[in-house]
Amino acid sequence: MSIDLITATSESFAPYMGETFTAQSAAGPVPLTLDNIKIFEGSTVRDNDLTIGGVHYPPRKAFALTFEGPREPVLESETVTLEHARLGDMTVLLSPFRQDQTCMLYEVVFN
């Protein structure tokens, strides 16, 4: 099963909380654990129907996936391929946002 990133919602990723994704980055493969899903309730970016080239996209709330990774290497904000055993591959913009004592946290935002 692969996921359509244009129509994906926060609920699309909820079953995969706590599971490992592998980021194929410039630094090589890095394991990341899906740690949290944040819904931007006040966002109106995609609260309306959208049609592009005759294709209809239903409304969705903007959301972000938070991933926990190792402290080293620290990945730069870059486009990476995230691999998951059941979801397949997806190309996303992965951005670091905080380093804790035991991990590095990354975010992928969907508008």
C-alpha cells in the first residue's frame, strides 16, 4: 500500500504511530520513529474543496508529523524519501526542529 500525499490526512498516518520510517538522505539512511501528529485546527489552507487540472481534492486540515531520530547525524532541512514497510516510499520535506538529550526531532508539514 502506498499513500497519496495530496489526499493524505492526519488520520492516514495515525495507525503508524510508533513505527519506524527510514529517511534516505544525503547523510545516508537514518531510522526515524513517528512520534506525534499535530493538527493545525486554526488553519484554513485546505479547508475548502480544491480542483487542479480537473482533479478534485477534498478539504483537509493542515497537519504535521513529528519524527524522533538519533542525535547523529543531524539531517539538514531537505527533501528526503521516507520508506515504510507498509506505506511504501514518499518524498517529503523533512526539517529538524529540536535536539534533546537522547534524540533529534524532525517535522514534516502537510498543508
